[in-house]
Amino acid sequence: MANEWVGGRRPVVEALRSARGVGELRVADDVRPGGVAEILTLARARGIPVRAVPRAALDRLPVTHHQGVAARLEAAPEADVAGILARAAGLGQDPFLLLLDGVQDPHNLGSLLRTAACAGVHGVVLPRRRAAGVTEAVVRASAGAALTVPTAQVANIGQCALGLKKQGVWIVGADPAAPTEYTGARLDGPVALVLGSEGRGLGRLVRERCDLLVRIPVVGAVHSLNVAVAGALILYEILRQRRTVSTGARG
């Protein structure tokens, strides 16, 4: 997102807290100051200019449900996989990545990015084509968290997975037909979770690149979970195992 707008109070707060540059903040002139006090404090602390404008001016911006406030995002340095691995190394941690093989719904992507940010994922990798990108709708669906996690785009998720394998990262794919349940797999250490698209799941070539396939048990008439929910369950199982190892609790 280069020089794009994000609207809504929570997404704007997250934008101001993130490392992304915010070039300008616009606030509707009929908004009660108390309702945007946190936003104004953050903007002043970062020296970001604030403009009071008629609400109709915000209505004309390319945002949805702005709640009386919008922020213009400056261009961000494009993340890459090497940078994500370097980030993990700089923190003294094993790499923890999320690879998305063709997730197309902006709400699913936004939810996954928020979960990734909360679970301590070092970076998310998306394909450049045939998948949702980080748009204003995705930022809003993530409540702004999409701006806080490095996101890289690659030409081919399968090739990316192969490159990560060569650097010692364990590639774990989510597949409803896998024989191993996710809670029964060893998921600590350098790991990248791969999730497939909403319709077809993992592509064949991506599946073949995986070191391990895991499934989430499903009981009842519905036979599969939404990709964002499935991703949240497995990401937090990875986090649980990483925390167990870091505290020395694993036997």
C-alpha cells in the first residue's frame, strides 16, 4: 500500500503505532475530541499533521466506515523473505512464517494477518497473482494489524517453500486429509505454516514441498473450517509449542 488511505478508529490507531509512515491524518470537524483522543495523542507524538475537514470530505476518500477519521499511509519498504528471516535472527528466535497459497477473500486475509501479528509470526508471504493483496479492506478487516506484520509477495509459493527448506525451515501444510492431527505434530523450531485457498486448499506442487501435513479434527455435519479459523488454531498451537520449548517445559 503506497500513499493509500485507511479509515476507522482502530485501524488508524494501529497505523499510528506501526512502523509504517503516516503522512497525514484527517478528522471530521463534527467528531467529539474525546472519541479520538488516543489518535490525536499518537499523531502529535509522531509529528503527523492533523486536518479537521467536513465529514463529507472523508466520505469521498477511498475508505469504508471511516468513523470520522482517516490516515494517509506513506510508501513502505517492500518486505522480502530474506528480511523476514533476518528479523527473526535479530530477535534471537527461530523463524516463524505464514505462507498463504492463494487466499482470495480480503476478510480472511485480514483475519489471518491479525492472528499472525498476535501469535508472533515474523512475516507473512503471499503470491503476487491470483490472491488478495494488502488493501484498505484487508487493513480494516485486520483492525489495522496488517500494518504491523511484514508481508512479502513472491512469484511462486512452492518455490518459496523450497527455498525455506534449504535454510532449515520446517514446512507444515494444513490439509483436511492429512493423517496427523495438528496437536499431535511437533511444531516448534524453525517453521512455516502453509494454508491453501478457500476453495481448493493447497495446490499440488505446494503440498509436495511440505515436510509435514496436518489436519484439524472436525466432528459434525460441517466438514471443514474457514481458512482464517483453521489458521488461527494451528498458529496458536505453534506458539504454544514454541513457548513450551523456550521455558524448558518439554520433556
